[in-house]
Amino acid sequence: MNRIYFTKKMLSVLSFLLLCVFGFSFSLSAQEQQKAADLTEKAIEEEIKWLQAEAINITVVTASRTEIPLLKASKSISVISQQDIESAQEYFLPKMLDNMPGVFFKRQGGVGQFSRINMRGTDSQYVQFQYNGIPLKDVADMQNTFQPFIQDLYLGNSHRVEVLRGTNSTLYGSQAMSGVINMIPDKWNRGFKAELRSEIGEHSTFIETGRIAYGEDKYYIDLNPVYVNSDGEKNGGIFDYYYKKSGFCAGGGIKSGDVSLEFNSLFSDNDVAMGSSPSLDTEGNLMRNQADKSQHHENQFRQTGIVLNHSLSSLWDYTLKGSYSKTQRHYFYSDISEDMSGYDGNTAYFELQNNIHVKDWLSLIAGADYERSEYDEQQPMDKYQGRYDAVHFEHDWDSWDVFGNLQFSFLGDSLRMNVGARYSDHEKFDAKGVWEASAAYISEKYGTKIYGHIGTGYRTPSFYETYGGYLLMGQFVTVGNENLQPEESISCEIGLEQFFTENRIHAGITYFTVNFDNLVNYDFSESRYKNASEAKSQGIEAYLNIMPCRYFKAGIAYTHTNPEYKESVTGEWADREHFPKNKVNITACFYPSEKLTAFCRIGWTDEKTVPLYDINFNQIKWKEDRFTVADLAITYKISKNIEAWVKADNLFDEDYTEGGYTMPGPWIYGGVKVIFAGD
């Protein structure tokens, strides 16, 4: 009853604020119309130039491994800007990604619960995450993904996030079979900056973050700590789905002549409640997942990286990268601390990239990378007999890759082409070669870009898929398969982008298809992993972004996918579980004055099939209903150094599930940011 009263009270306050905002907005809208009527022709031209600069000046590095204008990219790529993050007051990565075409965000409950990012109807193990161009990896994950940590990725110091879609193993190696997400930190800023951000929400949710940075022309340093604590939802049970996290991201750099050296460090330590999985009762009704008193998992990730850039001449520059990462994931199943399964991993990564500028119209990228990974799985000897002493299963391997990419430009840079290849030599698996080709034709006169991309990809099996297992009565039962082969794929896309009315409207549509072979699946009949099945996905991504003036912008992203799979080579094609056919996201941001910002997000997700078990342990393909969720954030700048906001997730209390897991109702936040120094 207290929670219902609190929610109604918060919604009443929020409704009042909304009326104030929109009333003020309409008033300002009339003022702006009058102002527009009085504008001179010169002022209108300046407005148009500003809009054109907003569209043209965006650069990306992930599409080709070199910095190019976004409009010149020959692949599907989107950018989440720093302004997007601040307007939405959403500083954790997964939810911002959900606004992008082709991207699917799934979370098993409220704040901090296990999350997945999928692209183009493919599984999460085919998405590679990067920070400042360095891969983020958890080699101890069952499928070698970074998914156990993505809910912790904090964007407090991000300059932008680049979302590259499609198969990109040629540029980035294993795992980049459906996309790459690269978080680019804000760096090389001059002056001193210090700020504190504090946010409070329902279920005793506290989010405390800060930033302290200083820089000059030849050096900078930046530190961003974060702390989160939330009791979480109960879902009708007794115990909370709590989430606790502490961590930081830090960076720095020095320059001397044509040489620059950067370092970055990420750290995250969390504790998250676990509980039952969703299931079905005798009548086929959903039984909600509920937290357990003692079950929880503790996860820790740390990575330190360095990036050296050296320009030897106008013809040749190179980049050296190196990183060391360590992950620990420990799952506790009872009050006995030794009743734990642990999965730890270490990864050392080194990369050399040479950029050779042969002509204005021709450049070459040639490089190599090396990766050394170590895996340590821990299981209690025989917990059913009270023997909890940990047994370790350790493995390691390394791999060498070489890669190259030719970039051409013709017709005054209107026609751009890329051709590349990669060769991977893995200690455990057969060597693998992949290739890609892409092209884009840009008509600046008509604001049109036509592009296409085709490429092959691969993913090497994980340690767990190769060696994993569990202890039963003191005996190790293997579920891994040392005879696995790398997964393979081929994908293609063709797209069209168009600007209208002096870049005030930007629209795009892309058709894509991807086919997988040697797909690694768990075979329940044999209780082990094997190369058995095939999969494919095809669909359409479309978007429409409008920015009629500086004070308003909106975007619509639509994704249609048709993912299918075979359980065996001779089997029939079937629809993939967990994937909706259609998804729409609408975002709108209104800046009625320099002090006030209103952001709204509406997300609609189509129905999907989810495999769940009933009380007799029979697997049922359960139909999960479509749902619509609305979020709102209103920010007011009280003074130059203080801003406050109110934010509501699931504003209209949509009752829905994700993969059968109960999602939270309205979640109201309020917060303040104080800038002690800097802009």
C-alpha cells in the first residue's frame, strides 16, 4: 500500500511538471514563431549552416578502423552522442542501445539484472564490445561474451558510442559477427572539471557518480567513480532482487610532437540477487520468478589498456594497443560460502595497426594482433556429501591474427570502396580466413548515399564450450567438446540514406541477411556442445531523424527480423525463440529554453516465443505478449553549475515480461548534478 501511495504521489508530481513543461513549451513555441517571423535572411542562413554542421561534422572510427565522416561510411553505423545521453539522463549503456535500429536489449528484471544485447536477430555472443577501440572480453563466460557485465557499463565520460552493425570479423576478429559497439571516451580537454551527480529512485535506489578531470594541450587525466545500490523488486515474493555496484573508469594521455600515449582503466564490482526462473503452472499461466534469500552472484571486471599513436610522416602513421583484463564471476547457491561455482578469466591483448596513405584516393591498413587467454573454473568437490573444497579446472590458449584493408575513393571522394581480409591462427582450432568488401556512393548535391557490404565472419568456441562441465559425486562430467570447429557466417547488406530540407530530415533504410554454419549448440540428448545446426536471419532496418530547429529533434527506429534455425543439419527450419519480428522505438527531445530539456521515449516490441518449463519439467513454447513502454525525463538547469531532473521509467505501468522474467512497473527517479569547476 505504501508503494502504491508513493507511486501515485510521484506520478501526480510528474504530471504537474509535465503540464508546466508543455504549457511553457507552447508559450515558447508561439514566441519562437513570432521570433522566426522577424528573422532576417542572414539569420535563417546561419540556422541552416548550424543544422548542416550538426549532420556533417560527426566522425566515426569503428566502420573502417580510421577516422572518417559518418556520411562517408560504407556500412551501417549509428552514433549515440554525449548530448543524447545527457538529455535522456540515462548513463548506463544497454538502454541507450535499445533506441538504435537493429539492436535488441533484453533484461531479466529491474536495475542491474542480467542483460543481453542482440543485433539483427542473432545471439549475444556475436556482438563485440570495445572501450576506446580495445576489445572488452570475459573469456570465462560460457560463450565468451561480455554480456555478464554490460549492465554495469557507465557512460559518464563518454564522448560518443558507435554502433556498427553487420559482420565485421575482417576488421575485429572473432565475435564481431553481427556487430561492434565501441565506447569512445571524452578526452584531450583543456582545463579543470569536477562534478558530482546524485540520483535517487524507488526501491531505495541510489546512483552516485562523479567526475574529476584536468587537461592541457599536451596531457590530460580523467577519473569517473560510480556507486549504485538498489533493493529491487520482490515480484510478489519475500526477498528483493537487489543490486549493488561500485567501480570507475579512468583515462589519461600525454603528447609530444607527433606521438601521443593514452591509458584507460575500467573497474566494476557488483553483487546481484538470484532466484527462481519463470515457469508455467498446470493451466499454462506464468509463474513469476522470485528472488532467493541466499542465492546471489558476485562479478568483478578490471581492464587496463594503453594506446600509442605515432605519425612518422604524411604517408605513414601507426597505432600500438595493449590491454590486460581480469574477470571473476562467482555464483553462490546457499548460506554456505563454499557452496559456490566460480569462473575466472585473464586476457592479454596486443595490436599493431599501420596506416599507409599512398595517394589521396588510396590508403592501406595493415596490422596484426595477439591474444593470450587463461581460464579457471572452480566447483565444490561433492556438496551433497558436505565436501565443499574447491576443485580447479584450468586451461589456456593463444591466437595470432593478421589483417589488412584497402580503402579507395574516386569521383572526388563521392565513390568510396573498401576491400579487406584477415587470417587467424588459433592454438586450439583450425586456422581461419575471412574477407569483406563494401562500397558507398555519396551525392552531396542531392544528399543521397547508397551503400552495400558483404563479408564473412567467424567465432572460435569458448573455453566452457570446449572444456566445461560440472562435478557430480566427485566426478567431473564433461559438457564441452574438444572437437568443435569455429562457427562461420556470411552476411550482406544494402542501404540508402537521404537528407531533406537542408539536412533537417535524415532517413535511411537497410536490407540485411546473415547465414551461419557450424553453429555451436548444446545437445540435450548427448549432454554436450556440438557443431550441428544452421541459422539465418534477414530483415529491414529503417530510421527517420528530424531536427526542424535547434529546439526540437525526434527519431524513429524500426527493425524487422526473421531469424530461423535448424536443430540439426537434416532438421526443419524453425523460428528463433526470444526474438520479436518487429520493434519500434520513438525518441523526442525538446529544448524550449537553454535551461529546460524534456526527453520522451516510447518503445514497442512485438510478441515472441519463449521456451519455459511447466511443473512437470516439460518444455513449452510460451507466447510472450507484445508490449509498449514509455519513459520520460525532464531536466532543468537551475544555474550554470546546478541542474536537477525527474525521470520515469515505464511511466504508464505496462505489465510485461522479457523472456518470461517479470519487468518492473513505474520507476520514478529524481536527481541533481553539481558542477564545481568547468563547463
